[in-house]
Amino acid sequence: MNANEQVAKTYFSNTHLVRTFAVEDAAKKARVNGYDGIKTPIPEDWKLQVDHPSETDQPLMLTIEDIKALPKHEIVYEFKCIEGWSQVQHWGGARLSDFLANYKLGTKSGNGPNPANTNDLYKYVGLETPDEGYYVGIDMESALHPQTLLAYELNGQPITAPHGAPLRLIIPVKYGVKNLKRIGRIFFADERPRDFWAERGYDYYVGL
Ligand SMILES: Nc1nc2c(c(=O)[nH]1)N[C@H]1C(S)=C(S)[C@@H](COP(=O)(O)O)O[C@H]1N2
Ligand SMILES: [Mo]
């Protein structure tokens, strides 16, 4: 798995985009898979908690409207699950990179990501469901990829509960396992955040 990760990192690039399709090619009914962390009803007082790197700062508590205020991007691509299925799907949301830049997150200086100063970036982004029943860690390079979205729409409609309402991660450069549904908390770290499937013997990086 470490060898796979090394190979995947050699061809990873922020300018290397996942193949996209026409909107008409997207499945009208997207497949559902995996209910860890989303078995209970969506919390009525749901907010996206974003921990500030400095632990003395209060975390940000954001609403879905805050995410929708960022530029909206849509992507139609082939979603791939390691269990052996894939499907062309149409997602919409804010770029994670725009989100980090707008709120000045993901860096030690607190200035927001700067391509000229990658040393300032934390190495990983951690995401968890509100009940912590599912959790993933993402390397910062993949988090900043232009096709990585904080998604709130599927086929032009608000995401439904089984697909991760109100907000999920769509990260086309990774297998489905990393596309955490129902994000409750986001944080940043230099150590690998815990990861649900990596703890169960799967590859941590799972790059495509
Ligand atoms: N909260 C949560 N997110 C999750 C999972 C899960 O079990 N719980 N499963 C993952 C896996 S293995 C896949 S393939 C995709 C499936 O997303 P979908 O149900 O929208 O097809 O969600 C991912 N995100
Ligand atoms: Mo999956």
C-alpha cells in the first residue's frame, strides 16, 4: 500500500484533472453505499464545525448558506467505489480550495493556502460525521485539487440524507471511501487524521 501511494503521488498534479462528462450522461438515480455515521436523523441544529489550528481560538460554526455563498462549481464524473462499482454522477458545491482560501484555513500562519509557500500548509485535512461514526483523512494536495468539492447538490437538487445531506465531500481523485457524507467537523493536522477504512486495513491514500 505504501508503494501504491508513492506511485500515485508521482502522477498526482493539481492540473491533472479527472475526466468529465456531459450532464446528460449522469445517472438519474445515483447509487447509495455506506451508512456509517449517518444512521441517525440529520441534527436539526446542524452546523459545520471548523477547528482553528490554534486551539485557543473558537471553532468556526458555519451554516449551509455560508457554503452556498462561495462560488458554485458542478462536476459530472465517474464516481468509483473500491467494492467494484462505478457510476457517472453530477455533483455541485463549493471548491474546498475556495473555502480554505476564503476562511484562511489549512495553514500555520493563518493566512490561507499560498502556492508559493507550501511549507505553511498543514499536511492533512480531517473530516468527521457529527456523531464521529465515520471519519477520513485527506492529504492537503488532494484537498486543494480544483475538482474537490464541499458538495450540497446532486443532479441539481439538494443532496438527500442517504447521499450525505446537508454537506458531503466529493473528491474525484480518490475512491468513494474518502467521500465523507454528512460532514460535521473539519480540522487540520500534520499527523495523519484517523481514517475509518484505513483502520480496517484499506489503503490510506487511495488515489485514482
Ligand atoms: N458518512 C459516511 N460517508 C461515506 C460512507 C459511509 O459509510 N458513511 N461510505 C463511503 C463509501 S465506501 C462510498 S462508495 C461513498 C458512497 O456514496 P453514495 O452513497 O452517495 O453513493 O460514500 C462514502 N462516504
Ligand atoms: Mo465505497
